[in-house]
Amino acid sequence: MKYFPIYLDAKHINAMIIGGGEVAARKIELLLKSTTNISVMSETLNSSVERLVNEHQLTWLKHNYQPGHLHNINIVIAATDSSEVNSAVAAESTALKLLTNVVDQPELCTYITPAIIDRSPIIIAMSSSGSAPILLRMLREQIEKTLPNSYGKLADFSFKFRDHVKARVKSIRDRRTFWERTLRGSIGQAILSGKTTLAEQQLIASLKTQTPPPKGEIVFIHTGNGNPDDLTLNAHREMQFADAVFYDKEVNTDLIEYIRRDASKYPQDIASNILINVQHVLDLAEQGEKVIYLLSGTIELPENKTLSQSPFTKKHIYSGS
């Protein structure tokens, strides 16, 4: 990745905007979604920036760019129509190791602003690393169509009951299953429909049901041609619920990106068509984990009596064309 994606805690932001025109206004409006710790440095302001400064009581330094005003600042945005001024701002800011953005001059930036889909508290940020803005806009439009405006209510609801669920449902995997069933089912629909009280009552009732301890499971995914775009929905879902994943050098490592981020990864030196790391897999399954074993192509596994006679659920999924 050319850019490292990160979310900043807004309460620590102290931003300086250099410029007072329309570009500056757009940057200020974006920052105001998170913070009012914003200073504007410009001798003159257009009507949009002036309104924002007055409405939100922002700090206005009533002069054009001058060095020496970036103390206690951690984000600097140069938004003037002068490339010389913008370059000077970037030189001072980067020397102070501040997060620096120069509008339309990515070579002077230490960060870039992503395309954002705001369903607070759910925030989706996307970037093409500056390479394909039109493609990025198309992708953003596609995602926005699939996300109801009220999706943030689901996040608020989950946060409200997070500790209650954690206290009742001990297994991490069981909690993932519980929340997926809850948010995709009638409770989630009730929340999206504004029937929050009903949703809360249903959730509390579901928590009173005894949750059994997690059962180990072993899933072999035959990855076919190894193209991530050819993953079946079934394979993708299994990978998202994995506690551990095994794979050898013949497997396309791009597929690992589709495994749940905090799953344990176990790369293998020996090809799967020669030897399966059976004992380690069974040990993890014994602990109640869901184990994914990625296999290249459509290879058949070598016979293993210990594996076949183990009590854990085992299944094979053939994915990819």
C-alpha cells in the first residue's frame, strides 16, 4: 500500500487551514464533521469561509501565510491558489513532522483525504491512492446505494448492548455469530424501521437463551484458480468467520486478505497434497476454533485416518473456476 489507512481521534485534532476561498471552505466543512479546533490563516475570506468561521467561532489569523504559526498544530492544509505559497507551507509543515495536505499537489502531501461515506458512527473511507478518481467515485456511488442512511443506528445499538452480550456469550466466535444473526434478522430490521424498544426487548429475550460452548470445525477450501474475484459467497463467509487459517506456498496469498483480520495465520512449508498439518488443526478444533485450510487448485487430500475419525465437523468447499 502506498498510503497507510488510519482514523484519527477527533478530540486530538488541531488544524490549520491556509487560504480563504472555496477550496478552503470545503476542507473546513469536512473537518467540522469531527472538530471545531480549526484555525484559518488568510487576509481575506470569501462568504462561505466567513460564515463557517462566525458560526463555529473558529480562529481567524487575518493575514496571508506567514511562517511561525504552526505551534500546537498537528494537521496543516494548504488551500491557496498560489503554488509558491503552498510549497512554502508544505516545507515548514513537513519539517515540523505535521500531517500535511496540499490541495491538488499530492507530491507535497504527507497524507491525502479519502472518499468518505458517512453513516456515523460507521465511517467508510476509500482511496485509489490518487490513481483513479473516477473509478473511486463510481465505487463510492455503488457502496452508498447498498447502505441505508439509518445504518448508524445498528452501530449505536451494538455499542449499547456490547458489554451485556460479552458477559453472556463468552466465545468470540459465538459472539460474532450472535451479532450477525441479530443484525441481519428481525432485530436489525426493527432498528432500521425505528422500532428501537421492540428491538431491545427481543435482544434481551435472546440473551436469556443458554448459549452452548463453541464446537470446533474444520473447513477445507479448494481455491481453484486462486483468483479472489472467483471466491464463492459460501467460501467468503466461511473465511470471515475463521479463527485460524492454514495455507501452503501454492495458495495465492491475495486470498489471505479475505480472512478475518484477527484470525491466526499458519503458513506451511510442505505442500498440502503431500502432507496436511493434521495434529495442529485438531488441537485448535479441540479448543473450539473454526479452522480454515486453504488448498490450491482442486487437489485431493492425502488419506489421514486421524483426521477422518476425529469428531469435529469437517467440510469441503470448492471455489474458483
